[in-house]
Amino acid sequence: DIPFIISASIREVERRGMNEVGVYRVSGSASDLQKLKKSFESSEYKVTSINYIINCLLIDAYEAEQLLKEVDVHSVTGNLKSYLRELPEALYTDQYYQRVSINFKLRL
């Protein structure tokens, strides 16, 4: 399963950022980054019924995805980079990093 923030951000970068110079290097607006981060954070809901929770999550996801379309593409990539930096565990753990680096060296 790919987290929604990753799939939605990548879709938006592919939609309008592929010809942008430095799309992952140029910083986005601090206020946009803050808005994006807040929109993707999980909200706590009072459990009244599972349908209520699912509806709230769908509405929040829709609003977050709409915000991605409104902000500068550099803010989209900045938010994605921030999310990846804040993961509790790296995507490539030490075990996998060694495998990847060995395979990369073999290809060179």
C-alpha cells in the first residue's frame, strides 16, 4: 500500500511539474507547505459509525488533493520531501541499502 500523500503528490508532479526546472530542488512557499501538511495530517473522529468515519476520511482526502492542485508545484514536492524525511523508519533500511548499493556498483 502506498500512502495517499505519496500517490497524490506524484500524480500532481507528473501532471504539471515534469517540465519544471529543479522541481525537487526549489523550495515552495512556507505558508503553502504548512497548509499542505495540515491538510494531510490525520484528524481524530468521534467514532459513531464506520460510515461516518469513512465519509470524513474521503472528504479530507478530497480536500487535500484539491489543495495540491492550487499550490505551486514546488510546494507539492516540498511537502512530499518533508513527509519522507519525517518517516519513523527510512524507506531503505541498512539491510536494503547494502543490496541496492552493491547492485548499483555492479551496473556501473
